[in-house]
Amino acid sequence: MSRVALVTGGTRGIGAAIATALKAEGYTVAANFAGNEEAAAKFTAETGIATYKWSVADYDACVAGIAKVEADLGPVEVLVNNAGITRDGMFHKMTRDQWQEVIDTNLSGVFNMTHPIWNGMRDRKFGRVINISSINGQKGQMGQTNYSAAKAGDLGFTKALAQEGAFKGITVNAICPGYIGTEMVMAVPEKVRESIIAQIPVGRLGEASEIARCVVFLASDDAGFVTGSTITANGGQYFV
Ligand code: NDP
């Protein structure tokens, strides 16, 4: 049996590592992306994984995109809500656009993707929804009120939906990565990055593959009793 897994933002960074790891485990994988065609083409050439372009911030586009994936590959049984953006700025300078774009992608995007897939999972009495939140949704981060609010919202969504899915064979979990060496983090100035690494007990950035292994576990049959949970993978930075 080859389950179908759909990874949003699956062509770069953490999402690409997740998609690749799920494929290696035998899943039939679809990777969604927003607009970087070059990265998507490179990813498919390297992995053979099919890519699908739409914005998770657009509900109608999600409905149409998911319908295309399911027509091509079959019903989505594992959904990894990984797509995310940053539009950082101190709150006194933050624009409404910066706020809204991050909420639309990082929080509403999780609704937009899960909602059209949910009833199918209920009907089939099996599903795995895995939401990639963030350490900054747990602890809050200066300069990221928008991002921290959205990522904390993802954790509330996860815990509430887990209760609704529990008696239908669907688990809903979150992962809170700490700082991972993807383009998102490599884009911050080197000095800032050095100060970030100094706060990580293991003394280095995480690797995307280390988050992917957590996803593989949560997607597996072995994780059937794990729902409403958050896996914190941040190199020893502890936040409740
Ligand atoms: P990257 O910026 O490296 O990759 C982001 C991916 O998301 C790309 O594939 C991008 O597509 C896609 N994407 C962005 N916006 C949309 C959208 N509206 N619709 C569909 N796809 C979209 O990010 P990371 O790999 O660093 O981060 C992945 C997730 O992990 C995010 O949710 C992030 O918040 C979270 N995270 C990351 C941490 C880190 O240290 N890197 C730490 C904690 C959490 P395209 O290539 O087309 O632009």
C-alpha cells in the first residue's frame, strides 16, 4: 500500500526534506509550492516528486489544487502543512500588509488546506495532519508579532482539531522546529545568526532532515495514539 502524502511548500527547505523522506518511506508524494518555478523544477528533477503550484493563502486555489492532486494520485491520507513565510518588522513599524500576508499564509493556509481534505479523511476513517509551527509560536519573538501569532494559532488549531478527528482515526499533530539552516534562516544577517546559534545548547542550527524524521514518525501507523501533540525539535532550547 502506498499512501498519498501532500506537503505544502514542499519544494524547498524543510518541506523538500519532508517530501523526500516520505518518498523514501514508500509514500506517493505531491509537493505544493507558491511560485518559485525554478526551485520546483530542480526539486522534481532531483527527486522525481510531482509538484503543484498554488497559494495556500487562497481557499479556492487549495480546493482546485487538492482536486488535481487527488485525480492524479488518489485521496490524500497524509497532509503536511509546512508552507510558511516571514514578513518581519517591529510592531510599531509593521504594516497591515505584513500582518495579513503572514496570517493568510501561515494560519489561514492551514485551514484552507485541511478543510477540503478533512471530510475525505473522516469518510475513510484514516488521516494524518501534521502542522509545522515554530519555536517562535511557543515563546514569541521580537520583530515577529505576525509570525508568532500565526504559529501559536496553528498550535491551538492542532489541539482542537485533534479532538474532532480522534474518533475517526485521524491524528492531528504539530512540530515546532527551532532554528533550521534553510534559506529562511540563512537570509538573516550573519551576526544575528551567530547570536541565535549561541542560544542553542547543541551549538548549531538544526537540519531540515531532522524535522523530516519527526514527520515520518507522526505519519506512521506507530503514531496512532499520538494526537493533539507538539514535537519540539530545537536543539535544547526549552519553551513551554
Ligand atoms: P523556505 O522559505 O525555505 O521554503 C518555504 C516553502 O513554502 C517554499 O516551497 C515556498 O514556495 C512555500 N510557500 C511559501 N508561501 C506559500 C504559499 N502561499 N503557498 C504555497 N507554498 C508557499 O521555508 P523553511 O523551509 O525554512 O520553512 C518551512 C516551514 O517551517 C515554515 O512554515 C516555517 O515557518 C517553519 N519553520 C522554519 C524554521 C527555520 O528555521 N527555517 C524554524 C521554525 C519553523 P516557493 O519556493 O514557490 O516560494
